[in-house]
Amino acid sequence: MKYCRALSKTAGIVIAIIIIIGIVAGAYYYISHKQITTTKLITFVPLTGDFNKDIINIGKALEQDGVKTVQLSVWSGGDPNSVMRIYGVVEAAYRINNIWKQNNINVEIKVTTRYVSNPNDVYEDYINKWSLGQAPDIMANGYTYIASLASEGYILDLTPYLNNYTSFLNQFYPTLIDAMKWNGRIYGIPQDTEARPLYIRKDVAACAGLDLAGLAEKIKNGQFTWSDLYKWALKVKESGCAPWGLIHRKGSAHPDLIQFIYAFGGKLYDEKTGKLVFDKAAVYKWFVVEKTFADHGLLPHDMMSWDWAKQIHPTVVDGKTLAFIGGTWHWFEWQTKAYYTDPKTGQQRPLTAEEVHKFFYYTLFPSGIKGKPGLTLSQPFAWMINSKAGEQNPNYDKLKDLYHELVFLVVVKASDPDIVAIHSLISGHLPVTKTAAELIKNQTWVNELKNLKVKLDPEVLNNIKNIIEKTVNPLNVQFLANVTYMLEYTTFTPKHPQYPKLASLFADALDQVLRDKMTPAQAVNYIVEKINADPDLKKSVEIIGEIPQNWTFP
Amino acid sequence: MTREVSGDMTKSNLFSKIKDFIHSDAFIFLLPAIILIIVFYLIPIVVSVYMSFTPLKNWNIARYIHEFVGFENYWRFFYMVTHDPTVRPIFITTVVFILVTLAINVLGGLGLAIATFFMGEREASSTQLLWLLPRMTPIAVYSMIWYYFFHGSAIGTLNSILMSLGIIHKPIDWGQSIIPWGPWMIIIFVNGLVGVSYGMIVFTSAISNIPKELVIAARVDGASNWSITKNILIPLLKWHIVYVTTWQMLSLLTTYDHIFLLVEWGLVNRYYGTTWALYIYNMAFTAAEKDLGLAAAAGVILVIVGALLGLLALKILGFEKMVKEPRGDI
């Protein structure tokens, strides 16, 4: 009893404080000390721009330093067909290992992979684990993350490496390289890109007597706008050809709907000030269009909370809507996922390539303004290299630069035309290099791929053969060739760290409008209020324009 | 002069008490608990307070650990809370959510523990296992089950049952159209089911420690189950009721995982489905930049609010009276 009472409250607090100070001071010392010891740079090989020569020199340098195995990791995410975002690196490592073997260099790259359905989870894990040294060496993810990752120093500035690889850099479409830049420096290598076509059901259009001939051209020239699409959707509904006129994706931050802002001449980013832009007039018009569709039963009031697998895709592939705002990858996804209910058997199954071709017409996203060309939106994926790439390998302090060069060359190899082309053909994303785009047109090579005769790492081939069997065929190749022109009309979402917050407000406000909880004007003012309520957002967003008083739709 | 002497005496008294305590058996006995409390409770609080005065972002500790921004994160937090038009529904939702879910958790847990006490061993085990399932199921899977159950379209299990029974003719968007009761009902139901099992375990374990003779004697005297519950079990569970109530209240104040998914998937209304903890999470983590300084400031405020609520709960539940030494027992 005496001892139990021996510790007063004050004594307990003193003991606790001493222990806490000890632990915090220890952690502080560890972090500071670690910073100092990781700044020693010694070995590197000057890059010449000749891939084979450089990779052989790096292999020899590693071998001389006693490195036998280089462990690398790659993370990515996305739809199930886009797995080349990780296998591209596995394949590149396989090819480099072969080069080393042929040159009697006894070093091997081993790659571990992680692929999840949501790329944002990969980004969050990356930043959570970077300080712990557990982030991957390479990450394929959306270009929009470049700003925050580069500003924290989490990814490598690739500009000095690319200065020696200008011919490699020139293979890529210039707009994609621009998307990889932050503060004038290049932080990523384009991995894929896409367009977001407006899909129109041919059978539904035919049922309502709508003529699709030349529609893509009219949209391209701005002769067919959202007002016209509304009239078509109304006709479809009135004639009972489909219950819906328009279906789009759900949730927050999906860039598909942001196309409306551009379609009404609005903007989202000011290059001069580096600020995000909230264009009240354009956003108001977007909301009015969607509300008009919803009010006339052409678009579901609860569209923003529809279920992907059980509502959105089945509605589209079963022909229950005239139009769908989707992406190029959906063309392929519908061929691999069982969304379609077969009218004969009543069972759900994937569509065949022939059926997708038969059912869907595709075109640019229409403009909201007569005479203004249609558009699309791309969110290219980028290979990003960890600024601590190679850290888990031997002798990192000394060989840091060498490991960085090696990882850069792995990414260069992962951008080989056939790897890029395979990714495009199985996932429905558009090729990022001109050489890959040419390869896709090569019927002999496409046939070899279809028959699994291409030279690939057996592990990679084994992992993607099911997808290849389902997706590689002339109709899909034709589709990719046909949609590539859309990249000339493409737009991008801003690469600003605060953009996801703004996008989330758009989605939230649109949901309220569709559910009749807010008028379009109230929704615009609500977004303004929310921007002003957040000091960071307020600082980062320029609010422009006014709600138009006399504007009507259609 | 007198004060100095008194100060020295206090100091030497304090150190001798610490010394005595360190050399005592009590210290060895309490050491594991002390270490756990320091490592898992005190250090995180100290680190959070420290973080709340830094501009820490994106987990970049090495970069921001030396920078101090004073009370800026606290200012930003209060600025957002006072200017955000959606704070009011979120605040009301939090109060309703905590009170109702707490009642379900405590009373449900108590009811289940008592009910299983009167059951045969096999039935009791099966019932307890059944109620533990929500807690054992991974959060995403558990949330997904209820997402499809309450889904506002014909694919929702509840809608489909009600429609097939002819009770409703078209699907009801439970979480989005019946505002605020629909989203409240869903988040309370989903969290309530998980929380019940915690109370059930604590109360079951407490009941098993009640001397059997008391119950047997009551039975011999012809006491009914209700009478045994009212006069023996509940009075002897007073400590545990206080503990479970306080613990669950604090836990509900900070919980957001299931709710996050239900809001994110669009099942429930964003304002009347969001609680305070989720609001703070969204405030700090929605942007591509993860604003840990702001999150830490909000967390510190939450700790203060939690501590005050905890003290209030203990006061209301008569904790002080319970720990008072009984008079005249020595």
C-alpha cells in the first residue's frame, strides 16, 4: 500500500516527460544523422545517349563494385487491362538482363511489382512510405501528381538524363512531354494517354431515326453541340428507344465532366499566375446542361452515385442509353468484363469486339458553343522515378547516381515501341510515341502478338496472354487508329496540388444540382463559398466571370 | 525563507518518492502498462502537438521538422470551421451519431451479454460469434455489404425485398433522398453493429466473474431472469458500463473509416452522412498535398474535446463516487 501510493501525480508526469524527451530526441538525432550520411556521392557513368553502350557501362561498373543483383520495385494501378504499367518494367529488366548476359556481365535486375485498382491509393502509399525508404523505385501514375511529388523532392528530375537522350525524348508527342514538366523541368516519361470519346449507341440512334453519318466531323467543326445532343436524347426518350439519353461516370474528381467547362469556353488554370481558375460562367452552363437532361428524364437524378459494375456499364452495353461519356479504355473493358446481358441466354458476359464495333459510334465531346470545335481530355500516365531509387541495394551511398542512371535506363527500355504498343492494344490507351503508333499499324506484328509469338519475358507473356486473347484483333486496332486524331483536340486537367479539392467541389455541387437540392446558380455560389472557406484553396484559386443572366439551354 | 525550505523539501520529497517507487514491486508490476501508455498514448500526443506547429505536408518529415509556423494551422482550422457552409449539418450529424450509436453500443452490448448469460453454452457461443462477425470483417468488405444492402436503386437488397413484397413500388434512395433521417439511419446502423460486439465482450467477461452463488441463491429464492438482471447483474456491472460508455463515446468521436467509404461511394448524403472526424480527414487529405500540420492541429483539438467529453461522461456516470474509498472498512 505504501509503495502504491509512493508515486504522486507529479512524479508520474516527470517520469513520462523524461521518457518522451528521450525517445523524441533519439528520433530527431536519427533523422538528422541519416540526412547527413546519405549525401555522399561517388560512382557514376557519364550517359552518352547510346542505350546499349550506357547500359553495358553501368553493368560493368556495378559488377566492379561487387553488385550481383539489383532489386527494383514498381507500383501502379488502374483498370485490369492496364497491367503493362508494371509488366513494362519487368520486361525492360528482362531485356537489360539479356544484354548484360550477352556481354558476360554478371549482374541481374530483379523486379517486384504491385498493381491495384485505384492509382490514387498508389500515390498515397508512395508519399506515406517515401520517408521510410519503402516507396517503389518506379511508379506509373497520373501526371497530375508530378507537381506535389516534385515539389517535395520525392521524384527524380529527369532533365539532365534526358539531355543526353534527346532522340529518345523526340519520339514522344510534344504535348505529352509538356504535361510531364514542373517548373520547366521534366519529372516523368509518358507511359500512356487516352481520349475520352462520347460513345453513341448505333442501334438506339437508328431506332429513333437519327442519322449518325458525318456526326464526328460535325462535332469536330462545332456544328453539332450539346443543344443538338439534347434534342437527340429527347427524341430517343420520346420514341421509347431507350430509357436514358445520357449516362456518364460517377464520383469525385473524374475528369470526364470537366470537359464541359472547356466545352463552354472556360478554363481551369492560369499559366501566368500559376493559379487554378474557377470560371463561374462555364461551370454554371455545365450545371444547367446536366440539370436540363435530368429534369427531362434523360439523365438519372442520382447519376453521381450509380454503381459502376451493376448500373453504369450494364446500362451502356445493354443499349439503355443513347450516349455515354466514357474513355477509350472502356472499348476494351467491355470486351473483358461481363457487363452485357445476353438476350438469348439471360446470362451476363463480355461483349465481343464485333459487338462493340456494331453497337458503338464514337466521337469527340461536343462543344457547348456553335462553331467551336469539339474536344477531349487526356490524363497521361507517367513513369516517375523515386529520388531514392535503388536505396535498398548494396553500397547505396557510393552507387546512388549509378542506380539512378540504371533506373532511368530501365524506364527508357520500358518505352520500347513494342512495349508501348502492347499496352495500347490490350488496354485501349493511346500510344505515347510515334514509333509505337506506327507499330500498331503493322498487321504482321499485330498477328504475331495475337498468336502470342512476340518475344517477351515468359513471365510477362503468361500474365497478359488472357488479355491479349480477348482484346487484340483488327477491330480494336482500327479503333485505336481512328481515335488517335482526338489527341489533336485534347485538353488536360491542371497539375496543381489543390486541384483535387476543387474537382471534389465540382462533383459535390453537381450531385446537388442533379438531385434538385440546388439550382445551378446556387451550386456555383456554393462552390465560391467553399473556396473562400478554405484558406489554401482561396489562395490558389482565381474566381473569374459571373453567372450569365440571360443564358438558356437548349 | 520559509518558502525556499518548503520548496527544497517538496523537491527532495518528490525525488525520494520516485526513488521509492522505482525500487518497489508496484513499479515492476506496472512497468509494461507504463511503457505501453507512454509509447502508444503520450508520445503520439506530444508528436501531434509538435506537428501542429509545423507546416508538415506529404509525410516529408525530414524537410519540415525544423520549420515552425506558430498557430497558423490552428488559425486555418478555425477559419475553415467558421466559414464553411456545410459545418452546421456535419455538427448536428456528429451529435446525433454519437448519442444514438453510443446508446445502441452500450445497451445492445449489455443486452446481448445478459441474454447470452441466460442461454445454454452452445447457443451463447454461436450468438456471440455472430455478433463478432461485423468486427472481424474487413472494413471495405463490411461497408460494401451495407452499400449494396441500402443502395438507393433496384440493385439494393432492401429495396428489392420491399419491392418484391409489394410494400414499395419504386426504389427508395435511403441515404440521399430522406434527409437527414436516411443517412443518419445508415451510418448509425452500420457503426452500431460493429460497436455492439465490443460492449458484449466486456460485459460477458464481467458477468462471468460475478460469483455464481449470488445467482443460484436468487434462483432458489424464485427470482426471475429480469429480477436477477435488475438486482444482481446490472448493479455489479456498474464499473463496466462506465468504462464501455466512456470508451465507446471517445471511439465514436474519432471514427470515420466506414463512414468515409459510404460517403465516398455516394450511398449517403455528403453533409448528413459526414461526422466531425471525417470532416477533419477530408479537410486535411482531399488535396494531392496531404496537410499533416493542419490534421495534427485538428487532432489536438479533437483530443481536447475528447478529454473534456470523457471527463463529463465520468462525472455524469458518477465515477468519482465509485472510486471513493468506502467509509469504515479498515
